[in-house]
Amino acid sequence: MSNIEKTAETSSEPNAAVTTQHPRRITIDPITRLEGHGKIEVFLDEQGNVSKAYFQVPELRGFEKFAEGRPAEDMPQITSRICGVCPTAHHMAATKALDALYQVTPPPAARKIRELFYSTFMTEDHALHFYFLGGPDFIVGPQAPAAERNVLGVIAKVGIEVGKKVIEMRRKLRELMALVGGKAAHPVLGLPGGVAKRVTADDQKQFQQVAAQAVDFAQFTLATFESVVLKNSDYVQLICSEMFTHRTYYLGLMDEGNRVNFYDGSLRVVSPEGKEYAKFRPEQYLDYVAEHVEPWSYIKFAFLKPLGWKGFVDGPESSIYCVAPLARLNAAEAMATPLAQDAYQKFFATLGGKPVHHTLANHWARVIELLYAAERMKELADDPEIIDPNVRTLPTAKPKEGIGVVEAPRGTLIHHYQTDERGIITKANLIVATQNNAARIAMSVEKAARGLITRGNVSEGVLNMVEMAFRAYDPCHGCATHSLPGSMPLLLRVHEPSGNVVATLRRDFDGKIQRT
Amino acid sequence: MEKSSGHNEPVMAARVRVLCLGNELLADDAFGHVVADRLVSELSRNAGEESPAATAPADIEVIKSSLAGLGLLDELTGVSRLIVVDSVQTGNAPPGTLHILLEDELRTPAGPSPHYFGIFESLGLVRRLGLPAPEEVIILAVETADCTTLGGNMHPAVLAAIPKVVQRVAEVAASLPRKAAS
């Protein structure tokens, strides 16, 4: 043992104090909400059924103010530090915003190096997500006991060898990211008009080798998904269940052939019926995307501006859209690589045609995108132009305004900067995937609560089912994600029509559910 | 991520790693990184004062990271003792309160979002896969007031906890057996 023992200073034991600190609070006040908790406030009608449910989470604040007065060219480095989960996506969106700001087009090799780097990142992120993050719900299974629905449960099911294979693939992909990006964690690759480092013939060989392995690995993963999930009719039934279904619009970045592209292209929106609603250049995003504010949440809810805010409704009357793997597949007409295209066709054939409105299908869509990312990585690694040493176009124009968009693993990410003529930021805007998805997530939580709370009966299972409703989106709620212990406590309060709290469920840092 | 060695030993696997988690951009979440900076200067000073001839202080490596969960896999392996310095929001203690825990004292539920896949899940994975996991993990976490305001200031009580944590880590370092000079 070390000198450090558990001391009197420790107050790790959670208690119910949190729910008794405000015993008479009957209104929802986001200012006094408990930091660090996800909170669900459920309001019942006279019959004891759900009339409204609100979901609140800690949210990152102050980006606009923080960015003002800083040199725009610092943004690829700074913004990559605001999120501990996908720094690479912020780095790339910021780099593309700088291209636009300085009105400079990167040389072909630089563009390809960026996309190669980004495809490597997407391959790694999607692989880890599928096995270790989404796996507890799908590989272990939604009905499994809560104690097994974790990463160890995933390993128990797929085997240690597969677990090691995932870790090994991750290591190789991260080594490649460090090779061109300087650092895998916080890359220093992107510069306005190009990249900081060229790819040599030796680098190219390494990329070719790992990319081929990544394609094999992605195919293996797809086969694993099919054998574990698709052959289990209970899972398929759950994916298709009404509780996890919302008929909304879908948004994603597409190439000129309306095929998914993570790095560049036009933004395409399809309607709940699957028809193209809009297709626009990233710099036109403010004509199509607006944000709605609700008094009970810090999160701004993105919606389709031309349709106007119509509330949290889906179907033909909706103005809500969503992003992330399922949305990208719905917004596309095809995948750009052959193996992913086969998988894409099977996906829609199995789930009843386009668009697929089942939130939990995001997990399958992610595996198809993993295959695409690996195939695209291989295409770019094999491209002779990738080793062209001309990787930078020096900016000469005066900066004014720049918008950069990429598809982050969790959905469309928009960076928007305005600067003075010295390139100092005067105004900045950031729309992250979770904002694009926020309205649909709110609907998912309410729908799950409606389905699980009737006549005032609140079962403890409601927390797990409500969680599943938003786990599939992998929402980013505030970026202080490394704050211990990694898992966010969850609080659910049920109010009578008068506002009085009739039941409280709290799942705490120690995993126990407390009922008061 | 930045690595700093506390002394000028030849490169070898550290026996103690102080993993300082946090984000300098997010108010109180800067805590871990500020502790790391203090520790590095403290350890360098101590190393300078000691005679290197007979014994050397235990190998201590200080690492700063602002990554989360699975992003930390590499930082959790290849060391015998791991000290994690981080922020925490239990909501049950005033800001600045220091929580000191061993790994098995904190059980975590499956997070509501994969974004909340934490260090313990990562450690569990490392052990299950037979990767070189630390024998002991100690967590020093300070209760924070605000970890979500970009560019926000640190709470005075959180700032005041910094020397306490630096001292604790120094005590652990001092308690380690000295290895013979080669």
C-alpha cells in the first residue's frame, strides 16, 4: 500500500442530499440544476401518464466569447482541445474554415492527405465505438443485466482475441495518424491552404499496408454484426420498435454523386419520405439551419430554417432533422466504395427501404461507414498523387469570413469564423453534432418515458430504456468528459400536475439506483 | 499530451506515473494540468538537491492529457503504479474538497452516452485483455464548481487545493523504495 489511504477528506459516498437540497422546487430552473448530472424531469397528467418529459445535461458554454480576439489560425489547435473525444474532427473543420477565410485552395496532394488522415481517424473511431461503446447495447444485448452491459461483457461475448484485434488495429491506425499528424491526440496537420507535412513513399507503403488490414478488419466487423445482431430476431424487433422510431429529416455531407463523404462536399437534406429537400454548399448553412431555444435547456435545438420551428414533432409536419451514421446513409443515394455499397443496399433491403427511421439502426450504419472509411483510406493510400511534395498554397488574400464543415463520427460539424483584416476573430459560431441532433434526442427521451411510465408507475428499468434511446446518438454533452468517474449520474424526477415531486430515481457514481 | 521526467535518469519504464487529466480551457477542469506543472517543477528541484551517487529517487513520470476514456488506453499501461489527478463533480461536497480513492472503491455504471466511457472502463478493458496494467491505481480528484465554461476562471477553493495534491503525490514518491545506483 502507498502512503495514500482513503482519508477523512474523502466524501465519495453519494447520498440523497442532492434531491433534498431543494425540497420545494417545483419549477425547472436550468441555472440551479445540479452540474454533472443528466436530469430528466417528467410531468404527469391527471391520470398519472406522461404529459411532458425534459432531458437536461451539462453543456459546454462560452465558445463564442472564448474565440473572440484570438487569431483564427490558432483555431485548429485550440478547438481540437475542447473535446476529449473527437479532437480530430474539430481540427479538420477548423482547418477547412481557415481555407475559406483566407480564400485559398489546397493543392491536390494536400487535400488527399487530409482526407487520408481523416479516413484513418474515422476508421479508428467507428471501430472502437462499435465494439466498446455501442457494444454493451448490441453485442451484449439490451435485455442483459445492467452489470454485464459494459465493455467486459462485450469481451466476454466476442472473445479476448477479438478484443486484442481491435486494440491492435487501433494502435496501427493511431501510429499512422501520428506519422502525418505529428500527434494522434491533437494533430498539427492542417494549415490554411494545405498541410504541414507531406507523405513520403515510405509513409505511403505503411498506409497501404494498414489500409488493407483495415478493410479486412471492417469486413470481419460487419460479419460479427450480422451474426450477433441480425440473426437475433429480438434485436431486429427492438431496432424496428416504435419506441425507438422518429420520422424526421436527415442531413449529411455528400460528394457530387450524392455519396457519403466525411471530408468534403455539399450538405444534402432528405425529407421523412426520403425525397431530397435541399442541397447546399456549407457556406449557405445559415439559410437552412436555425437554432431554437427552450427555457429548460442550455442546448440550442437545430431545425430547418425554411420550415420554421414547429415544436418537438416528427412526421410530415416536422422541421426537425438529425445527423450521424444513420442520417448520412439516409441522406445519401449510395456509398462511394464497392464493399460499403453492398452493405448499404442490404441495410435498406433488410429494414424496409429508405429512409430508415429507427434510431437504433445507427449502430449498423456505423459499421457500414467503418467499411467505407477503410476502403476510402485504401483508395487514397494507393493514389500516386498522395506523395506529391507540393502540399501547400500560401494564402495571400485578406481574411474576412470562413465556414468549414466535416462529418464528425457523430455527425455534421460546422465551424464559422469572422475576422478583422489581421485575422483576429470578431465572431465565431460552432454547431456540433449533438446540437443538430438535440431536438430528436429530446423526442426520443420523451417517447421512452411515455412508453415506460403509466398511471404513475415508475419502474427502475425506465432509466436503462431512456438511456438506450439516446446512447445510439452518442451525444456530446459538455466536453469535460474526462472528469471522473467517466460515467454521468442520472436523475429522474416525476412531477404531479401540481408540480410536486412524486418519485425520484437517481443512479449514482457507484451505479446504484436510489429511489426516494 | 506532454511528458516530463522528474529527473535526469536514462530512459527506462517509469514505476510511477502521475496522469494529470483535465482541460486548460475549461475553468476548474484545468486543475489536473496545473498540478502537473507544479509537480514537474517540484520534482526537478528535489532531484537537483539530492546526491545522485548512492541512490536515485523512484522513477516518476508526469503526464498531462485532455483525452477521455478509450483515448487514455496508452497512458494506462506499462507502469506499475498509477496516480490519477482529475476533477470530479459528485455534487455532495463543496468545491475544493479532495477525494482520495483506490480504484476498487469507485464502481461505475455503464454511462448514459459512450462519451462517458471513463478511465475505469478503460482500465477494466486493459486488464481483461491482458495488457500490462498497473498493480495499483490511486485517484486524487478535486471537487469542482464549473467544468463547462470555455475560458472560465478556476474557483478559489479549487485553486487552493493544488498544493495539497502536489504534496500528496510527493509523499507517495518519497515512500517508494529507492533503487540502487547502477
